[in-house]
Amino acid sequence: MNKHTRIVYEKAVSLLFPRRCPYCDEVLRPGLYYHESCRNKADYADNYSTCIQCGRPLFYSDDEYCRVCKGKDFYFDKGYSLYVYKAVSPGIYRLKYAGRREYADVYAMDMVRCLGERIDSLDADLIVPVPLHARRMRTRGYNQAALLGRALSKRTGIACSEALARRVRNTAPQKLLTAAGRRRNLSGAFKLSGNDVKLKKIIIIDDIYTTGATVNELAKELKKAGASKVYVITLAIGSI
């Protein structure tokens, strides 16, 4: 498909199935991916000093670590996040539960715009989305982390593997648990389907980072399998 044909095709598709702004969910004019005014209201994590472990905004603290990370050891080497969760939570909810799959490509575009240089500096070999358990996958119909992983892969050229990691336990929703309960809930939740991660640098991708228990458990399995470095990129991170 040449450039002219692709433009015509995209315009036809946008007329039949108009895009919606991932920030406000209003219908967009053909050719737009978001309302600039809406994106300008998004609260980016990088607007603040951030925790050197997880990337959480420290707001007015002079510490290097947030209070969740301080004094703790993690299996992942470094985390980055695009947004502060509160400011974009309606859009993430729609991506996750209301079938707004097209949001993922716009969010990945913004990840590359804001975090692209850092992503390049990681020299990663593979993107691994946090998997859903098969039962939850059947109910929801798609994995929002996998949508983000595919979109980021397309824009960075880093391969994305959705089959490498499996969620073998249908864990309780993390939002219902304490920090200690989250860690116990996820113990043994992930298994790797292959053994091709030895010496690789891997980016785990997920939608929301709260305490980091989910991505840390997956990072543990990747490190056990021989990954040399494991990084985490999330769409949004919760404040504390």
C-alpha cells in the first residue's frame, strides 16, 4: 500500500469508525489522534523528581527513593512511567474495561515522545507484557498490557513476546489487597514458556504501577531464567 492509498484508506476508516480522544473519549476529527488541549492536561511523571527505582514522582521530597521502594530490594533494575495515574485514570479504565483498544497506539506514541531517549538507552532485546490469566483473558477478550506492548514494539522496533510469560494462577485483584498481601498474592503467579531470555535485556510493560509487586514477580522469573537486565515501563504510576 503506497502512501497516498494509505492516507485515503485511513480517512475512510476514520469516517466509518471515528477515533476517540484517549483523554476525554470525545469523537475526533479525521486525522487526529487526540485533542491537544486534553493531552496538555495530562500529568506526566517526568514533570517531577522521581524515585530512582520505580520512577514514582517524589513531588516535594528530596529523597532518592519513594517510601514504597526505600530499604527494599527489587528484581527489576529500573522503572519508568509515562503519566501520574490520577490525571488519566478514566482513559486507562476505558482501555482496560470498555474496549477502547485503539487508545494503546496513542499511548505508545506518547511513550516514545516522552521516554524515547531513555528506552533507546536501555538497548533492550525484548518487550514482555504482563500476562493475564486465561480465565480473565476469556472474560475481557484482550490484554491491555499486550496491546501496549505491541504498539510500543511497532514504534521502537524492539521485538514483543506475548507467549514468553504465562500467568498460571488467577490471582485476586491487587487493588483489594495491602502491600504485603499483594506480594503473597503474586508468589508463583508467573511461569516462562521458553528459555530464550539468557543474557537478554528485557522491558516488562504494564498499564498501572502501584507497589510494583506484579512486575517484580515477573522480573524475578526473568532473572532466574538468565535475563541480564529487566526494566519496567508502565503507562501510569500511582502517587503515595
